Amino acid sequence: MIKKITERDKEDWENFLDNKKKNLNKNSVKKKDINNPDKDKQDWENFLNTKEKIPNKDFVHKKNIRYEKIKKIDLHGYTIEEANKAIEQFIQKCFDESVTKIIVITGKGLRSKNVENPYLSKDLSILKYSVPEFIEKNKSLTRLIIETTDAKIEDGGSGAFYIYIKNKNKFK
């Protein structure tokens, strides 16, 4: 079914087009100032010379982001006593230096000489289990630590672990 256009439809269409042209003329962009062709250059130089700058949104300091400062300690070859003393001093030093993450490398204990001590299991390494246990039992260290977690493979895997340190400035 095809409907024919009436005279009324034609009038409405003409009125619409006329109004459209009027609106376009009102909203059109102003022409450049022909009398001053260097106006853009002058405006740019004025902008550069003013102290007001547009803030760079990529460099806005975000308060809730914790920037990582990482240190590493390798305990290969240490005795249990030496390792415990070294880790205690290292954690305290890292806390004072605002380090956020410590990577502790204990090794897997594959070459440990724990066979000489009949009270230690041949299946378990010495430092791998004793150092985290020492840290958990030492209350002065646990106050400085957020958490300890297993290390990723690229940081030593099962022969290492992470210690996340509290922020010295927010420490209570």
C-alpha cells in the first residue's frame, strides 16, 4: 500500500527544512579573525608563559596505591642460628628503610647435612621450615609484618617465600 503525499505533508516538510537552516546558521562556528592571522600563535605563547598548566592525569598521585620497594636475602649456607639472627636484623632494617616486600631465599634443603641430626627428618629441609617458624614465634617481628606467602617460581618457588612489611609511617 503506497500512500500519496498530501499538501499538508509538503508544507510540514518545507517548514522543517527552513527551521533546520536557521538553526545551522545560529550554531555555526565563528569564522577566524581575518584581521589577526597570528592569533593562534600568540594564544599558544601566552599559554606557555602562564603559570597555570593543565594537570597530567597520568601522573596524578594516587593515595591508595602502595608502591613496592623490594629487597632480597639469600640464606644458603647459613646455620639455623645464623639464619634466624640474619633474618631478624634484615626485617628490622627493611622496616626502617620502608621496604614493602622481602624475598627470603632459603633453598630447598636438597644438600642439607641434616642426616647428622637424628631428630630432623631427611625429607624436610632445615631453613625452609625453621625460618618461617622463627618469624611466626618472634612477636617483635610479627608486629612489623603484614603477611608471609609462598614465592612465585621466578623468585625461587618452593625454596623461597615473601614477607610483606607494614608501612613505617602508618605503624602504631
